Amino acid sequence: MIIRNLYDDKLAQASYLIGCGATGDAMVIDPTRGADLYVKLAASLGLKIIAVTETHIHADYLSGSRELAAATGAKIYLSDEGGSDWIYGYANDPNVVLVRDKARISIGNISFEVWHTPGHTPEHISLLLTDHPVSSVPHSLFAGDCIFVGDVGRPDLLERAANIAGTMELGARTLFRTLSKFKDLPDLLLVWPGHGSGSACGKSLGGSPVTTLGYERQSNWAFKISSEDKFVDEILSGQPEPPLYFKEMKFRNRQGPEILSGFPSIRPSKELVGQVIDIRSASQIRNGFYVGSTVVPYGKAFVSWCGWVVKYDSPVTLIADSQVAADVAAHDMALIGLDHVVGWVAPSDLDQSLLEPFQTIHATSIEPTAQVLDVRGTGEWNMSHVKGAIHIPYGYLRDRLASLAKDKKTIVHCASGGRSPIAYSILRNAGFNDLWELSGGMAEIEIEAPEVLQAT
């Protein structure tokens, strides 16, 4: 038996290739877009991908199941649980096999027993692997977004991200009961989660790529609570804001994502079409911001940031330093279905009269009369914030501009200067002229001016 974890740091997401060395057959669980990654890995291991599956209709990235099946001829195994509202839109495709609770998928000498594990979503399944030539005792559980290291899948996304009213408490209660299904499984069972630290699919995910069921029973808060009401209260409190693009992902993944057949190279251009997204480093942008562009500095959180502020209904032109940078960014945007990147422009080709440096300010210069805008998440705000500051997470800023005074000096900050350039660009494009960025963010305030802080 062969198990490979393909972890994408940009999505904090794990997909898995599991193969039978004796027969050369393999299955991939929860693939992202980009079939080459899986095909090349399988070939290097002497395997052929004959099956693809996913644990649920994902909200945080665009599924690569159809893409990978088209590239390999593999069958797609999809959940048939959760009721008629959760049937995949491509369920009747000839290469799709619908599976229900206790169904078995065989890959060579390996079998996967399907477990319906609802709560995070109604149709969610987990896959219990047994390596039959070795033992009849289950070896691994591929838990998707049911069990994480130190946490469990949040049940509130359908309501908070997809606006399906009345689902989060029901989902929380369902998840509580789902966890009891694992009580008879052995402590030594390996648990492979669908996400790691940094994912918005939970609030306290650990960074380990694998855990055991016994360890989670001892250390995971969700397994320690015996009261269903207490579990509901705990899991629904303190969850991070779900990015705006989650609703789009739910819809596209249910219907069936478009098959890309590879990631195209982005052509250089002299023309700015549609949304202009500046992906250069924050330090470069501070020295020369192109008025009219939306800033999304490239880095580890780039995909999530794009999901908050880049629109799906308009083409995108990138401001980038090189062809490589543009191609990498476009690839990452495609992971969440932002496929309409029509070109990239070098900074030297821009109208230089529209370039202006950020106005920056230090923590010691924050004036009591200034309008301080904190664009961090709610959890960060609740820990500590500037007295009298206004809190609007950067992803909601465009919709809440009317609550801010354009005629006041405005100082925008985040934690350490990663998200504040995004907010600065949104505010500047909305006509905020007396605008300043505290580029050191809360980290600078805590060191240089802790007296302005208020803890809650």
C-alpha cells in the first residue's frame, strides 16, 4: 500500500493519492485543479489512477475531480447522501458512481468503506481504508472536513457563507452525533484530515499532517464534550469570517467545475482590461501604487485574499514584475475558479502619472481625532484594538464604505502590514484622500504605543 499526502500550503488543503503496489491501481481523494500534479506523482510510483473521489462539496477551493478524471479516464465516486438538495449536478455523467453509507470502493487489494459523516455538510463522507493483504483491521480514515488535528469541521458555513438559513445549529447537532460513530474504531487508526492550520474550515486546526483517532480522543476539544448543547455553543462561537468566495465555490463544485485541461500562460499586455490587480510585493506597491488598481500582494495568503476582493464576473489584468510571477498568480487564482485573467502589465508600462506612494504613519503619531480603521478579523479585534477604532475586516470594506467619513484623516492597519495595503487601495479608489497606512500594524502599536490599546 502506498499513501501520499499532497499538501497545498496556499489553501491549507490536503489531497491524497493511495495506491496498491501489487496491482498498480490508485485513487485520489479531494484533488485540486491541475491534473498533472497527480498524474506525474502516480507515474513516478508506478501507479495508474483509476478512481477519484471527494469527501464533500467543497467551499474553499474548486474541486479537481472532473479535471483529473478527464485526464486519466478514472471513475469519479461521489456522495449520494444528504438528500435531493445535495446531489451533484454532474451525477449522471457516465463516469460517475454514486455511493452511500457502507458502500465499498476497491482499488487493487485495498478497500475503502464509505462512512456518511454529516455535520460540516449534509452529504459529507469519510473513507475507511483497509489493506487486506496485511490485516482486516482498518488502517486509515480519510476524514475530509469531519475530523481535523485538534478540531472538527465547522457546521456554520452553509448559513454564514452560502446564506442557507437555519442550517448551522442543525449541522452542529448532526456533527455531535456523527462523532459518536467513531467510538468502536481502534485508537491506532490513522486519521488523515482535509485541512491544516490556516484553513478557514475550522478555528483551531493543528499543523500535523496526520494524527490518530486515539490521540484526538485525548486531545481534541470536540471529543471531550459530552453535552450536545455545550458542543453546539462551543463550535458555533469564535469561528473566523468565511471568505466571500466560499458561496461561489459551493455553487460551482455542486454543478461541476469547468475542465481547464491545464493552466495557460498569461500573455503580456499594454492594455488594462477589467479589474486591475497588483500582485507585486507590499513594499514595492507602497513606493508606487497605481490608482485604480486593487492591491493583492503575492504571498502565502494570496488565494484567500483574492477570494475576498476579486470579482468573478469581470476579467482581470495583473500588474506583475515578470511572466513567471503572472503565471504563478494566475495558477493560484484558478484554484478558486478565478480563470478570466486576460493579461499582465509590467509597472514600467503603466501611466507613471497615476503612480503615487502610500502615505505611511507610525504608531506614535496616531492622533486622537483620526479615524482609525482596523481591517483584521473579528477574533484578532476581540483580543485587542485601538481605543475608538472602527472595525471592518478588509473583505467587507467595499460594502461598508458609507459608514466611514471621507473628510477625516483615516489611518488603516491590520496585524503586521499584509492586509492593510489591500484596504488602502480600496479606500483610495473610493475617494479617501487624507489616507494613511500604519504599515507595521498592530505589531508596531503593541511595541511603540501600547497606551492606545483597549483589550476586550
